[in-house]
Amino acid sequence: MIELVKEALTKLTTSSLSQLMMIRTRIGYLDRLTDRLLDYRRQAELARTRVSQTQKLIDKALLEQQEKTTQLAQLKNSCKKLVSFLEDELSRICNRQVQITGQFCDL
């Protein structure tokens, strides 16, 4: 008999049963629990939104980087052509070989 009472007492004191009893006896506990779960849901949705926005920014930055890389290559090529043209014209005007040196030639 004592063992049956102890077994019933152990079953009554489990954490899940204790929580269910608190929910039944105290409505405020259920409200707090519900608010906490809703807050967790809002935080998860906010995190998902931020991840989505960040991924969009990353994709946009990568696309812009590709465009700028192409544009930079074209500008380097144009600069080399202009330097070559200028060297040829100066060589023709001065009647001797002219070479332009400087940072813009190292592109």
C-alpha cells in the first residue's frame, strides 16, 4: 500500500504533470507561457527576414562586383590604348621614341 502511495506521489510530481497542474490552477502562467512562445515565433520570423534581406544584399553586391570588374577591365584596356596612342603621337612629333611611365601605365 505504501509503495502504491509513493508511486502515485512520484507520478504526481513529474515536471510535465506539475506544469499541467500550474496551467490548470493559474491562468496567468498559461498567459506567460503563450506570450513567451509567441515572442519566440516573432524572433524566429524576424531572424528569417534578416537572413533573407542579408542574402539579397550579398547577391546584389556580388552582381555589382562582377559588373564593376568587367567595367574596370574595359577601362584598363582603354587606358592602355590611350597611352599607346599618346606615345605614338609624341614619338611622331618629337622624331624619336617616347615612352610614358607612371602609375597609370601599371594598370
